[in-house]
Amino acid sequence: MREPRRRSRLGAEIGALVYIAIIAQAATATGAFYLMFPELGALSHDVLTRPRGSWARAPIAMVVTPVLTAIIGIFFTRILPYGFVSVMLTVGGALIVLFAIRSPIAPAISAGLLPLVLGVRSWWYPPAILFGTALLAVLSAGWNSFELRGNSAPADSSTYEDTLELAPSGLRWLGALMLFVALAMILVDLTGLRFILFPPLVVIGYEMLGHPEVCPWARRPLTLPIACFLTAAGGLICLRVFGVNAAAAAAAMLWGIAILRVFDLHIPPALAIALLPMVMDQPTFWYPISVGIGTALLTVWFLNYARIFDAILSGASRAREIAARNSGTR
């Protein structure tokens, strides 16, 4: 069984590489660089390698959700300058979309934040997202139908395979995510490195904070900054070597897949990190450095936010008790 599964995964990864090359070629031929939405790398790899995963089983949401968040992103980019307020509103708006339509497609958050970070103001951006996600939905439907006919074993509903992209429960994780975005923006303002808060980072944080019990990189958080730094550096090098074209996109995607295999991690947004230089304006090596800083900040926050929240709540409780005692002695 192991050898057929390996062949199946290899075929799925080749399919994802071909898909990304097609998208990149379309972006190059038309001049519409925003066709090369980096999270298509994450989506294509995940839905093709995990036909029973929640993203693969939600083709309509995969098409619609990124388009809706892209509209939100363009809207705020056109009316507000890049900064704390616009970032918080965009991320908050994207989360509302996910909750409102009960969508499991977390990479849609990145679709909303990307135009704000890159300064994309064209209303052609949402239709470009629609083109990429619709093509992927058709491709994944054909591939996954073939795969599921060949392997009828039921998926284990208690594993990452089925649970990672489900809507997180509770509200504490949401506060932790928005506070992290705020902290990252403070660091962006202090350093001037806008890509400390690179769009896939919010997706990584959403999964990490919302599903800590099953998220693979939540189990190995210290590995996350290293893997993401390497995928970012490799993507930048591929761009420098090949230029902006299909070969660079396929090479960056292949590099990202290789890094994740070396670390034995399933981090779909890391593939978006590798592809992000394709849509950046003259990226430098400050990009992978910024990615390393952003993911390191997320790791530290993930490991300590519960302790910080408990300290804040405990302090607030003691303050209320003191205030009550003081009011009672008057």
C-alpha cells in the first residue's frame, strides 16, 4: 500500500506544479501579475495531495471565498492607506466572510490582505482570483474523483486530514490572532519591513491558534520559522535565476515542496511564501529575513499567549476585588 500511495502523492505534486506553471504563464502572457495569487500554491498542493481534506471537499467555497475576501481587500486598499487600521479592518473583514459562509478556506484571508500589502488597487484582482480558483476546482474535481475511486478507505475523522480547516471553536483564539496581527503591525512600523506581516502569515496563525491540537506546525512551532525562511529564500533565488515566468513559479513551488519534505511538515502556506516574490516589486533578501522575523514572532506568541492572557485576566480580577473592598470600607 505504501508504494501506490507514494506514486499517488508524487502524481498530485506534479499536477500542482503544472497548475502553478499554467497560472504563471497566463499572468506573464496577459501582464496581469495578480493572476499569480501565491496561495494558489497552498491550495493546489493541499487539494490534490489530500482528496479527503476539508479544502478539497469544499470546491464551491474554494472558488467563492477568496473572491469575496479579495473584494474586501481591494475596497480597503482603495479608501485607506496601508497601516494599522486598514490591516485590522481587512483581516477582520476576511474572518467575518469565513464565519458568515462557514467556509473552511483559510487561505482566503491572504487573498484579502495581499492587495493591501502590495498596493493593488485594480478591480480586476477579484476576477483574476476567480479564474485561478475556478480552474483549480475543476482540476481537483477530476483528480480527486480518480483518486477516491482508487482508494475507498475511509478517512480518519480524528486526524488533521479532516479537522484542520474546520471553523475553530471559542473566542479566545480569535482575540489571540487579532492581537498578534496588531503586534506584528507595531513591529512593521518600528522596522519599516512591511513583509514581517506577509499575507500567508495570518493564515498560518489562524490555523495554529485555532486548531492547536491538530495543526502540524503547532506541534513543532520551533521548526516553523526555519522552514518558512528557507522557502522564502528559495522562492527569491528562483525569481532571480529564472525571472518572472512559469519556470520560476514551478521551481519555487518545487523548492517549497522539497523543504517541507525535508522537515516532514505539512504547511501549505509555506508554498505561498515561496511564490510570493513572483508578485512583489523588486524583492530583496530583506524578504526572507522579514519572513523569518514574522514567523519567529508568531512562534513566540503561540507559545506564550495563553500565559499572557491568564496573567491579564488574573490582574483584572484582583483589580476588581481591590476596588470592591475599597468601596465596601467607605
